[in-house]
Amino acid sequence: NSNQHFYGLSSESDSGVIIDNFSSRGNSGLALASINSEILKSFNKWMDYDLIVFQFGINVTNANMKDYNWYYKAFLKVIEHYKKNFPNTSILIIGLADRGYKNVDEIITNPSIPLILKSQYKAAISADVSFYNLFEAMGSYKSMKAWADKKPPLANKDYTHFNHRGGATVAGYLFEFLNNQYQLYYQNAQKNP
């Protein structure tokens, strides 16, 4: 049938950890709110996701911008759209990482990073979803420069992107965070059956 549309093929096993990546490279992530609800509900029906992870924000950094309330409002709409269409799925927001910014003769944290993080955290709290602060986990201010200057380096000299080694380090941080949250949930469930 020429009117048939395919959005993907699932050939995973019935057990283990399975990751689907709705990649929007070079994007703020805000366009995810425009995916049709019927398509998302179909994904939910067939895939039965346990966790949706949003990791966006680095592409909206602008050292000259002082107000990111517009981003908070738009990002909150994205989260609410996915909560509505995946009602039994947990959502985790990964706050953006550090991003270097050349200030005269020094690489510092891009001044918009704390503003965007505040907007992401505020959206997560408003939507009652989980938040992981990657910026803090990696060392906060000037940490991307420190990661790029490490021997061996954990980030590229663009002071924006992790290299493979840095990505593995971040993956370890996230695994530890998720495992700790699971342990807390499990302990609480044991105390309050």
C-alpha cells in the first residue's frame, strides 16, 4: 500500500536494556513537542517505555542572552506533551553540561549555562519529573576546559563536546545516579509495601 508509513522497526529481545534514540542533533529539543500525539501513543503502545531521557540545551547557549524564560516555557511544553502521551513512563531531564567560552584570553563557562540550567530545573520541577545536573557532576564552572585539558583528555578542544572517553565517564555518572535512585525506590517500597 503506497499510503503506508513506517517510522521504525523493532527487532529487540524481550529482556535487557533497550535504548531508542530520538536524535535531534544540533537542535534545542523543542521541536519534539510537535510530534503528533497519535504517533507517540502508538510508540507507547508498542514499545512500553520505562524511561524517557531528555538531554538538550547546549544548542541554545548564547553568551549575550540574559533571559531564558522563553526556553523554560517551551521546554515545559515538551515535557508535558510526553507525559500526556506516555502516562506510565518516567521522565528524566539531564541538565546540560558545561560549555567553554573564550573570554579575552581565557576559556570560561559560557555565561548562559547557569541560566539554561535554571530553566531546565524549573521545568522539571513544574512537570514533576526527575532532574540530573550534569554540569555539577562534571565539576561545574570551567569544567569543560578541565576535561579537555586532562591527560588523557575527556573532551574536545572545542570545549563543547565530550570525546569517547568523556562520554564513557558521563555514562558512568548516569548509571550511578540511576542505580542510586533505584536503590532508594526499592528501599522505600520495602518499608511501605
